[in-house]
Amino acid sequence: MELSKFCYSSLVFLISGIVLPAVVVAVGINYGQIANNLPSPDDVVPLVRSIGASRVKLYDADPKVLRAFANTGVEFIVGLGNEYLSKMRDPDKALAWVKANVQAHLPDTNITCIIVGNEILTFNDTSLNDNLLPAMQGVHAVLVNLGLDKQVSVTTAHSLAILETSYPPSAGAFRQDLIECITPILNFNVKTGSPFLINAYPFFAYKANPKQVPIDFVLFQPNQGVVDPDTNLHYDNMLFAQIDAVYSALASLGFKKIPVQISETGWPSKGDEDETGATIENAKKYNGNLIKLMSQKRGTPMRPNSDLNIYVFALFNENMKPGPTSERNYGLFKPDGTPAYPLGFSGIEVSSNTTTPGYGGNVSVTQPATSSTGYLSISSATERLGSRGILSCVWLSWIALALRS
């Protein structure tokens, strides 16, 4: 079926034998472009529609993408790269960036949020840490002056590595050395009404300890689950436990009402020999089951009535990402527009570009040339964690004992 003739309102997903109306599934998708063979943004529009995605997250503010999605109704999060944080302390440079990358595309393109920096607090870079909040404040001040602050929010995305404790979920707590940085950012979130974003990858927990972490628990497959001994809440998947650990960490600092969104989560379909679990079958189960959960409007055990605002990583396999093989194989689609593995939706054959990654142009404050440097490698977050690992040994032991007792 030609997607140009496809009736979007009647689109359905067929995932693992279950039919889900796409209009019910508010799928969010990360659209990264660290590749030299991706289709043009104009060709990506029907592809996004084919998976029922109503929200797209960029790692920059590529004007070609934003123009291509004009008048589609798709909500966009745009990114301001880590390398531009210090410049946003200058009101004139912040104004220039917002005018060129946000205001210029409104109202035709539905930009609803700006993410300032990606996983800054776990880079252990004092300069980046010091510039993060002032950059967020500078961008927000510009939005206020332009009368856009009610339409466009400002926040930042964090790695799950900001947690010191995540076991059980009710005991979730932030790293002590980061509380001084996190607290004023949380105050900013409350003051401006912006969400708290977290990147969470159960894959890394399984990859690090495949003998201790049951695969069904991380893939949303049927399993007996675990019970938090402090709350008696039952968890049947790791992602929900991770999300609730974040809610607990927020509550421990007095922030009980900030909405949490998962800005990245996914599973690679291919990996190196030491990347246990990086297979097509596991990627299909993880993302397929995740989309099913999102369609059920099911919250976490701790927040059962809160919608799951989740952005799947990622739209495409990106052939120029550094790091292990898994880094280049998180996509739902191959660069030619065909599905990387069957999830029940059809792709669309497109001609790939051979241009450099990002969207080119002069490297300036108003128009970054490539995606945020903070996004280059997901797996580098594990290296930044050092001895902490993705999950502590106690957390892993809790899961293993509870699931295998």
C-alpha cells in the first residue's frame, strides 16, 4: 500500500498478534541523524506517520526537518547541544538561537519543548555543570520576552546514572555529589512547568549481568515480577521500576509533582560478541511490548494514573555513531525506510542521501552543524559511571532473588 494514499486515522499496529489503533498510541520517537545515508526529511514524514508517532524528538533544530513537518500536527522537541551551553548565558546569543531555531518555524511546526544539553550531569565536567542552569534560564527568558513560554517549555535530559540508589524503587535517591546541581534545576522545572526527562535503558543492565537479570523482566514478557518490600507494589518489568525510582528520588528532595518523561529508551537489534541480548528478536519484543503498554494508558505501580510519556530510541539505524556495534543498530528502520525487524507496520522505500550527518551550514550559535555531542554514544554513559555501573549489585541481587525464589 502506498503511504501517500494511506488513511492515517485508520492506521493500525499489529504487534505480536494484537491489533492496536494508532490513534490511541501516542508514540514518541527519537530522530537522530548521525549517519550519511538517511532519507531526506520529506521522505521521513510518511515514515513517522506509518508508525503512528505523534511526537518527535530531535538532538538539534534541523531546519530541513522542521520545515518538512510543517502543518502535520506532529509535536517536536528540539535540542540545543552541549557545546552551546556557555553561549546561552549571553542574552543576545540566546535570543538569536531561539529566533532562528524555534520562532522561525512557529506556528507551522508544532515545537513544544527545547532540551538544553543531554546527560550533562554525568559527564563529570564542571564547566558543563556550571553552564547548564544558566543556559536553561537564558533560553527560557527569551521565550518569555517573545511571548512563547506558554507554548514552548525548557528542560534538560538526564542519564539514569544520576541516581545513587534505585533499589527498591521506593528507596530511589540522587547521587549525593549531584544534589547541589540537581536541586536548582528541579526548582526551575517547577517554576516553569517543564517536565523532568530521563534516559533509561534496561538493555545495559541485562548486558552487564545476563546471568542475574532475567530476560523476561527487561523485555516486558510474562514473569512473576518482584515486590517492593517497603510499598508492597508489584513490578513486572525493569523500566517501570526505574521510572518509579526516579519518582522516589524526586520526592526525597521534596519534588512530588514534577512530571517524569522517558526521553530515550530502546533496544539494539545487533551488537558485538560481548553485547549479550542485542538481537533482532529481543529488540522486537522490547519495543513491541513497550508500544503495547503505552497504548493501554497504563502508568507505573507508583503512578498508575499518570500517562507514559516515552520516546523510543530510535527512528533509524545510524551508521556513523561511534562505539560498539549496538550504537548503530537501535533503529526501528533501516536507512532505506524498510523495518529493521517486524513490528507489524510497513515501511516505505526511499532513496538515501549521501550528505554529511546533521544539517550542515555554518557552525554558529544560531545554527549548529551537527547533532549534540552529548548524544554521540549511548554506551559512553556506562563508561562515565565507573564503578557504579548501570545498576548497583544490590539492585541486581534484589531482582535475581525475588524473581528466582
